[in-house]
Amino acid sequence: MIHVKGVSLGTGQSKICTPMIGETREELLREAILAKEVGADLVEWRIDYYEDVFQQEIVMETLVLLHEMLDGLPILFTFRTMAEGGNREITIHAYHKLYQQMIRSGLVDMVDLELFQIESLEKELLAEIKQLAIPMIISSYNFKETPADPVLLYQLNMMEYFGADIGKLAVMPNNERDVLRLMELTRRAGAFVSIPLVTTMSMGVLGMISRLSGNLTGSVMTFGALTTEKISAPGQITVKELRSIIKLLNGSNQI
């Protein structure tokens, strides 16, 4: 179980995280207001969308404003590279420097690091994240297919090796079996790896059910867009839709 500003991951229903993908400071601040209004449990700042991402002082000024505007809502910080479905390329040096800046700011509550980048990062960064007790998601995206179960388990094992608090798998299904296979693997992951928590999603319309079934599979987070114009991954639905459907699926339970 992970506690972040009053939000408990790994207990109760899957928590709803909404990506903020504004390109400008003004867009991001509007998104922060909307995130509070729609009732997201936490937000993900997808900084790869931000036009001033490589301007250190501007990034810090924007983060301070977001932190104030979100008023206690936890911030997950993510730079998603183009290879993993993101919006921008980045050198490994800039990636390291950006994350180092964020964790030292004291203003981000969680970070997401890409598995395929992590071996190239200096070990000191991972050690500092642990020292600062910032929960770390290690993620892997595949937009072509759903790899075989041994491959997915290997990826989770690697995430565990590098110290992930949450292992994240996002894959593309090519048929219904792929969707069900990922959901079953998620449900049984604890029998194969000792990673504390797992969140998974089968992308696209075909895999949408995986975003709604965390209560069955043990996936601790699900991602919902602020609006239909703010979708950051295939198959995402809005926070309002997610909350309504999950509540319906779980009867009168509060989420």
C-alpha cells in the first residue's frame, strides 16, 4: 500500500489519475482547475506536452503554480518519450536532469520512469528517489501488441529489480484473448513477482474493460481524460465516465 497526500494506492477501488497535457502554462492551470472539479484522485503532469519543458526556470515557476492550484491533489510527474507513445524526444542527459530537478523541488508526489530508459540513468538518481521516499512507477508501453506472458512477467521482474513501487504495463491488444490474458496476468502477478503494486491497461476500444476492472484484477490505478479532447492514450475515457462506470460496477460502494 502507498499513501500519497491522503490517497491510498493498493486499498479500496482503483484510484483515478488524470493526465494534464497542456502545451502552455495557461492551459495547464485551466486543466488543474478542471481536475479538481471532475474529482480525480491524482493528476499526472505529462510534461512532454509542455512547450517550455527544457526551460528550467519556467518549468519550476509552472510547477509552483500547479501545486498551489491543485490544492493538495497528488502530482505524478511523467516525461513520456516518443518511443513509448509520448509527444517529444529527449536525450538521456536531459531526462536525468529534468527528473532530478523535479524530485528535489519537493512539489511532486510520485514519478514515472520508463523501463527502457532506466538502465541508461545514473544509479544516483534512483537512489535519490528512494532516499526522498518518492513513490516510483516504472512503466513499459507497447503500441503494437500484447507480448507473451513470460515477456510481461520479465518486464515486471525488471521493474522490481530497479526498485519500482508500482509496475506499469500498457499494451495493445490484437484480439479479445489479449485483453483477458493481461487481466488474468495482473490478477496473478503477486504469485510471480514481489513488486509492491501493479497497474496495467489494455489500450484501444477493445481493451477498455481493463481500465474499469481494477477491483477484480488488482490494478491500483486507472487513467481518465479530463475531457474527450484531452485523451493521451488510445481507449481512454473521461474521469466522469470512469467514476460513474466503476461506481455502477461496484454497486453502492464509494470510490
